[in-house]
Amino acid sequence: MEILTQILQEHFTWGLLLGLLIAGFIWKSGFSARRAIFRDYKRLQSELKELQSHLNTQLKINASGNETLLAELASLKQQNETLRLNNAALQQKPGKAEQRLLQIYEVAIRNMREQAPGFAPAWEKALRQGESEVEAADSGLKKLMRMVIP
């Protein structure tokens, strides 16, 4: 016991014990920090795997949606081309020109009835107005309205 008290009375012993105590606290805090970092690392790894899985799923969904849209776009382009060709073919049918001329005559007669003082000049004027109205109807909004509301 006497040796222990003599050793404890030395300044070197107190310095050594204090240094070992501080080193122990530092080692414990480092060990705890390392464990916390390892736990966070594992958590972040699992979160990263989950996010990659979600991203992969989202990319697959987007890819299938894009493929569907591209297929629909190709189909609509084909339908548009077919309808354009059908429209051009219908415009070339023999009865179409006569039908157009009859429509011009109908508009001209209607206009002539409104302006009936003299027949010949009124007929020519009405015929030109009818032609211009049909031309306007064949292009633009009137044509669209005529196609939608027959």
C-alpha cells in the first residue's frame, strides 16, 4: 500500500493517468462516431438501392409510354396520309366538278333574286360572286364548317 501511495504522489503518474483518461474518452468517441458513420452508410446504401429501383421502374414506364406514343404517332401519320390521298381522289371524281358548278349556280341565282333590276348584268355579277364565295368556302374556315356541318 505504501508503494501505491508513493506512486500516486508522483506528478508523472498523475499526468500519465490523466493522459490515459483523455485518450480513452477520445477512443470511445471515435469508436461511437465510426459506428454512427457505418450505420448511416448502410442506411444510405439501402436508400440508394431503393431510389435506383424506383428510377429503373420510372424509366421503364416512360420508355413504354414513349413507345406507345411513337406507335400512335406513326399510326396517325399513316391515317393522315391515307385521308389526304382519299380526299385528293374524291376531288378528282367526275361528279365533283358538276356539283361545284351547281353550287355556284345556286349561290348566283340566290344573289340574282336579291338584285333583280336587269337580268344579264345581274346574272354575271351574281355568277362571279358565287364563284368567289365557293372559292372562299373551299379554303379555310368555311370549308371546315361545311365538312363538319354538312
